Amino acid sequence: MKTAKLKRMVDVCLLVMLPVLMAEILTGQEFHEWLGTAMAVVLLLHHLLNINWLKNIGKGNYTPLRSLGTVMNLLLFADMFVLIISGIMMSGFVFEWLPVSGGMILSRRLHLFASHWGLILMSLHTGIHWGMVIRLGTKFRKKSESEDGLTWLARGLAAAISIFGIYAFIQQDMPDYLFLKTAFVFWDETKPAAMFFLETLFIMGLFITAGYYGQKQMKGLKGNGMKHKTAKYLTFLIPILVCIGVIFWLMRGNRMSPAGSWEAMPPVEAEETLSQSVNQKQEEKESQTEINDGFVLISGGTFLMGSPESEAWRGDDEQQHTVTVSDFYMSPYEVAQEDYEALTGNNPSSFDGSKLPVDSISWVDAITYCNLMSEQAGLIPAYQIDGDEIFWNRSADGYRLPTEAEWEYACRAGTTTPFHTEDSISSEKCNYWGNYPYMIEDNYFNQSSLETRPGTSRYETVPVDSFEPNSYGLYNMHGNVGEWVWDLYGAYGSSQQTNPAGADTGNLHISRGGGWNDFAKNVRSAYRATAQGGRGAYNVGVRLVRGAVPDGGVLVSGQSMQKETNAGRVLIAYFSWGGNTRGIAKEIAVQTGADLFEITCVEPYSKDYNTVLEEAQRDQNAQARPKLAAQVENMEQYDTILLGYPNWWASIPMPVASFLEEYDFKGKTIIPFCSHGGGRFGQSLTVIAKLTPDAMIGEGLAVSYSGGSSLSSDVSTWLEENKVK
């Protein structure tokens, strides 16, 4: 067979394979892997057949057209290389035999990114060389007077394909994948498979047309104004800079927000911050004129606290019951870093910004700040700290934390739905992990029934005056940072209550509202997050209130302060699916010499990524407890459990829940570590605390993917913080 004919066959094979590979959800992972492997072989053959191009890459002059073609080829080569390597890393069938572990989440992210850019780059590459297809066609037909007519017909066809290509580009949400605004492929099950393939072909046609007419425009350019050596250097420099830029962008976690997000809103001037919109509301209500702090008067009333059984993703601890609260004043904003630092001289926050909410403060820190605010304003402090006990004087007029009932009443602002924005909430209305809107878990591969589509994940907190307030004039009641409340965690009673203040005893305190890294289900009005009061949390801050109605009595809250004790005998127990958590656990074992125990199931989860997502969601929704394949011998001999797991759906995998319920952890210390793709712990620490209320929870370690080159030092620092040697 002639080389030219073989080249054409190879090129046609590549073009046919491309749209089929873009439809993994339709073809299944095993077929996708085999076809992808075949395409890698055909790509290698393509490069061997065009080896002369590579041999001559450094020779001759570089015209603008040659420079464009070379840049395109080098970028396409890099893209295909990333696709092949990430595909091998994720393989559950063809390359399952390879001793590769870890990096599953990062590999999938890279594969998604490279596959969609590959579709565009390969189409542009084809368009640049489309002239050869046209010349081949002219060989098989005679010239005629109608040649001009055929030319214009072809141009019209190209224009029509391009128009439909633009429509398909938008319809398939291509920008979301090209710029990693979403980490998953979403599939509309109402769309016929044939329509998906047709749309993909139109997208290819759009960029083939762009490549063809682009090279025609550049053909006449000689580049006389630039030295040939300079043009050659730029040709090789541009792909290198693009690759470096992409790597840097990916390492930063794609934290840049697109236009139209909160960053696009006009900045609020300093003199407008704590009074502008609130003053109008306060003029309509009775206010304490002697205290000009901009707080909103929340008129008391009776409401149903908790969530109805019909509410999706409700917890068992959200039993609905009737509650009455008295009038109180609440700050329209979470406490900002500049205000917290001005009083305490300290700013422990994870993110730097004067108008950002303070975070990483403990419940005790929040109590202390309330007293400092009261003293500054000349008010009677609400709290007295006496060793491990904190007393709340309910008759004091100083600043304090809201009770859980006050917080939920203010957040709901008269609504009875999951959010004060009704049944769902978009990431343009609050700061949460926008890729995971409400009910996404039940509609992961088909979003047609979702009220809110996936949106922006900002990966950080936003200024305290961001977004529209609720109808009471309160900002960021959903998301941004969770907010400490007074109450100790405990089950709700079923009887009607007036001004409840939480459980009488307990080991855990509550924060409400969810944070920037939470899924929408965990920023609901009724969701209850928990943590030990003596330890800060990276996504929890505070919002202050003060009483409006004189009250009496003193309440006491016992604190489980973090005591410095030896770790004793240590067990590393972990669950791992893709290998990231296993790698972290082994590094911890190297540094500690502790015993290793892998949590495994009698019926393992699928090796297919899409399938395991559905299985994990199913188990979490049902609060399943998978049967474990092995048990820890003599658990009573261990004092400290280093508990590892991947962040699944912003929580722990259900086999970890099975493990925690199988043993008695009273008096033990549990120190969590997790692998994640950007969401850190999600609400997994709350789940662990609720499942083991009598255990102490240590300082957690959240590792991005497999941890990279810094894993060893990160683990070492974490172990020192928890006094584990």
C-alpha cells in the first residue's frame, strides 16, 4: 500500500474515533478504554508516517503559516500525551494490571480538560490541512463552467455547519469543560444518542472551517517584519508558555471566578458597609437608639424548627418541632477579618482579606470576641469563663452568639423551604461549592429535572456583604462560612419550646449555614454541623446578636478543651478507592511506625468511576452501612485512631461509617485525614463527630489528591500538631 493512501486511512480513522470517544457515557468505560488504546496506537502510526515533519522541524524559514501549524501541532502533541497518560492512570480494564495507584481525581480532571481541548485542536489541525482534501476531490472531477457554483455551494455548506456548530458548542456547555468550571460530564438523558454525535460533528466542522479559512488568510503573509530566527523561537516558545500557564492554572485549583460572579459586582465603599441597607429596615422598627451598631431587629415569633421528612437530604437530627423566639438584634454580616483582628490582635483565617469573614476560630474564640465587643461598647458582657465552664448571663445586654433557634428563625425569614430562596439556591446567590447544587446527587448524569444547574465554585470565602440579603436584611446566611451558635449538640424534643438553648450536656457545639466548600445540601436552613468547641475550623466563623427583650437566668456550657496528652498506641485505619488515601496512610505509617488497617467491604465498590459515583451517592442517601470484610483485633489496645478516607459527596464513604459504628471509641482520640479534589473535609468532620460523640477529635489533615512532593512534610507537621510520634 502506498504511503499517501495509508496516511489518508489513518487520518480518517482518527476523525471517526474522536466523536465516539467523546461519548463515554453512551459507550461504557470498557469500550471507551479499548477504543482509546486503539486511537493511541493509530496516533503513533500517524506520527511515524509523518516523521519527516519532525526531522525537519528545526530547518528552513518560519512563515506565519508554518509557525501557526507548528504551534498547533506541538499543542496537540502535548494534549494527546496528557490524554494517554491520564487515561492509563484511570484505567479500570485495559491497564488495570499496571502497578499504578493514586491520582485518580487529578487524572480524571486532566482527562476531561484534555479531551475537550483535543477535540478543538484536532479539528483545527484538520482544517489547516483541509486543502489536501479539496485537492484530492478535484482530481476525481473534470473542470466545468459550474465550478464557481460548486465552490459557493461548499462555502454555504461550511457556513451552515459553522452556525450549527456554534449552537452545539453552547448546547453541550463546552466552555464549562474547556475551563474546568465543572469536574464531571453531565448527560441529558432526554437527548437521543444520534443528536449528541451530530452535535459533536458540527462542533468539529466549526473548527475545521475556522482552521481552513484561517490558514488561507495567513498563506499570503510572509512575515517580512520579523526575523526568521525570531519567528522560529516564538513558534517553540508559545506552546511551552501555554503548557506552563495551564500547569500553573491547574495547580491554583482554577480559583479565578468567571465574569458575572460575585467579583463582577461593584465594590462597596467603606462608609457604606455596616449601615446602608440596614438603616432603612431599622427605621421601620423600634430600635435601641443608644446603640448604633447597625444590627437588625428581628421581631420574635413562632415557627417550625427543623425540616419535614419530605425534605431531600435531611438528617435524622432535624426533627421538626414548634419553637417560639423573642425579639433580638442580629448583625447583618458575618464578623469580618478587619473587625476581629482590631479587637483580638489575631487573624487565624485561611484567606486574606479585610472584608472577608474571619474563619478558623473556635467556639471559645467566638465567645471571647463577644465579650471584647461588649466591653468596647460599654455593655455588660454576656459570658463568664471559669476554667472548662462558660456561663451565659441571659439578662446581660452585651453581644453574644445566637442560639440555634434564633439562627434558624433569622435565616428562614418566614420561609418553610430548604433555603430562604425557596426550594433551591444557585451559586450566584450564595457562596458554596457551586458544582454541586441541591439534588445534584440524585441527578448526577441527567440535570434536566434540576431546579438549579451546576455553577461557580469559588474555592474561597467572599466579602461579608456579597449577594442579596434575605428578607430580614441578613447577608450570607447560606454558605461562605458556617456560624457558631451557643447550643451544645443534642436531639430535638418533640414538644413546643420557647427560647430553647440546646442540650444540657454534650461534647459538641453547633455551627449553622454551611461554608464555601459545602454542597448545597449542607447549607440548608435546617442543617446542623458540629465540632468540639475548643478547636477552630477552617470554614467556620461567627455572627453576633444581642438581646432586645430582658431575660433572666444563667446557663452553663461545659467545654471539652483540647488537652495535651500522649497519643498512646496508634492505629492507622483508612478506606481507599482510587489509591490516594492509601498512599497517604502508608506515608503516615513510615513516619510513625503505627499499625495499618484498611477498611474494605464484603462487596467492593465498582472500579468504574461513573458507577462508583452512583453507588456512593446511593449509599449516602440511604445512610447504608456496608458490611466490612475484616475487623480490627483488640481495638481496645489503641488510644488514637488516625482515620483516613476520600471526600465522597462532601462526606465520609459509608464503609467508614460502618467502621465507626462497629467499635466503642469512648475516651479515644480520632484524628482524621482525607484526600480531596478541592473541597477539603466537606462536612465529614461533622459526620465523624456525630457518630463518635464520646471521642475527642484531633486536628485533621486534608490532602489535595495524592499530596504531591509536599506530602512528607505536610504529614510530619500534622503529626507534630497532634503530638503523634
